[in-house]
Amino acid sequence: MLKSEGSYGARRKRSPVGRAEFPSALEGQIEEICRDLAVQVKRMRQLHEQADELRTTLREWAGPAGADSLVREPTNRAGRR
């Protein structure tokens, strides 16, 4: 059942003060989340680099014959390496 235009319009109207306070109150939290995400992305890159270095070292250590059986690169959910 559709609501009448009158009730929708009345509910949608807000005071200008409320709209101005809402974004400014959340802006700091959003910026903090963005900073945290940037730190986590940087850490994930470092971990990927370390894993790549470890794979390379293990392949060198195992030699050409044992490298394929010793270390296999994990695949993601899409099946890509």
C-alpha cells in the first residue's frame, strides 16, 4: 500500500540545524575509519610482500625438483593466484 504524499513530505522535512549537525558529528568518525583502513591496507601489502619473499626463499632452498611439491601459492575464492 502506497503512503500518501502528505505523510511522506512531512516525514522527509527536517530542521536545517539537524542536517548541519549530522555530517559534522560523523565526519571525525569517518576520517578515523579511513585512517585505520589505510593502515590495515599498508600492513596487508607488507604481509603479501613477506609471503612472496618466503615463497621465493623456500623455492630456492628446496631446489628445482622439490619446489613444486613443497610450496604452492594459495588461491583466492575466484581460483586465481
